[in-house]
Amino acid sequence: MTDQFQGIEPMVYKSKINVPYSWWAGDTASKFYLTLRDEKKITATKCVACNKVFLPPRKVCPSCFTENTQWVNVSDEGTLITFTIARRQFAAIPSDRKVPVIWGLIKLDGADTAMLHYLDEIKPESVTIGMRVKAVFSEGRKGNIRDISHFKPVSRV
Ligand SMILES: [Zn+2]
């Protein structure tokens, strides 16, 4: 601080800023989103060296650093690994989602890693780790992760 500000009381004001921004998703994420939007298929990358299947897709295998050049389709059904419930409407929750909001870490059949997404069509008190869930695709898909609206429990008929 220069001498000209000495003796001046620092004033602090609280405010909010809204900063729109855009960025390139990259070739790996772009391919994933385009397939999701145009074909309603969930795709993952596979490491040809250690055979791990990554969802969300990874350009490079984080285990052995091999470039993942192989794409595979994974199921739209999987297992709930863990979950959390938000009971307060905070900024990270889109306005079309009302609390309680349930986020689940879901490992789809055919993948070795899990993806984070919404769980819906179930009461929070009914959610259990290990339950089977299925993707529900959005009607107006736009090429982003919300092209999967949410996951719902697999009905046991
Ligand atoms: Zn690998």
C-alpha cells in the first residue's frame, strides 16, 4: 500500500457478479456429448493397455498414461455407489430442480469408474447404496450432461 492510502479506512462492500463464459469442451468430451445428444448413447473411453473403461471419458488413462483411443458404449443402467441429498436450494442447483435434490455417484454397467448425476423419481429416504438405477434422457437434448435428465430406480417387476 502506498503512502497516499495510509490513514484511510478500508471500506468493504458485499456484492454478486454474474460472469457468462464459454470454453471448448475438448475433443474427448465433445464426442461424448455429441453421441449423447444425437444417438442417446452413453459412451466411454477404454485404455487399450490396462482395459479400464472410463466414464466420464478420459483422453489419457490416469493409471498407465496411455492415450485412450478406443470408444465403447456402456449401459444406461448401473449401480449407485454413493449419494448425497441437498435440502436447501443453493446456487449450484439449477432452477428447474427443487429440493430435496439427490446426487448419486453411478457406475454404469460396462464402466470401471462412476459418474455424478441427479437421482429422481424416488423419495430420499428410499435411496440405498447399491441400488440399480437407469438413465432418463431429456427430450430436448443440447449436447451437455443434462441430456441425461436424471437417473431413476430400476423397477423390479
Ligand atoms: Zn491404462
